Amino acid sequence: MRSERGQSSVEIVALLPLLALVALTVLQLLAAGAASELADHAAEAGAVALLQQRDPAQAVRDALPGWSRDRVTVTVRDRRVRVRVRPPALTDALAEKLASTAEADAGRKPG
């Protein structure tokens, strides 16, 4: 009979790359989910700024945490604010694919 000493150590070492990949995937999905929530919140802040006759782009940036301020694109058309946030990712291409976009409408112009 062959000795099975060390077999579990070999199996663990063989599974480490798979476990690392699963962990990175989970973290990447969490970052994408956070970017989606941040985009929604920031778009609403931009729409509120329009209602208050303030700069919507600045309101969007103020509503975001520091890491995402450099990863945001703000577009204002009429009374609509569109916010696109790219999550932190292993590559820029992956960040682009996982980017979240949200829109908020400030409604009709008073008057």
C-alpha cells in the first residue's frame, strides 16, 4: 500500500489558484455593485443640485467617496443627469465592462 502522507497538502496547494480566482471574482463583483449604488446616489444628488440651481457636476463629485471621484463621468442634458462610475478593477478593460450608469431627472423647469 502506498502512503497517503502529505496528500492533503498537495491537494490544498493545487486548489490555491482556484481559491484565489474565486476570491478575486467575488471582490470584483462587490466593487461593481458598490459602483452601481454610488452612481444611483450621485445622479440623484446631481438632479437635486439642478433643482437648487447649483452645479450638478460638482454635486455629483461631492456625493462620491474619494476613490470614485477620478472614475466618474457626468453628463447633463436639459434636466437629466447621467452618471457613469467605473469600479476599481484589475484592468482598465474590465473596469469599462463593469461600469455602472445611472440617470436622474430633475423634472420640468419651474415657471
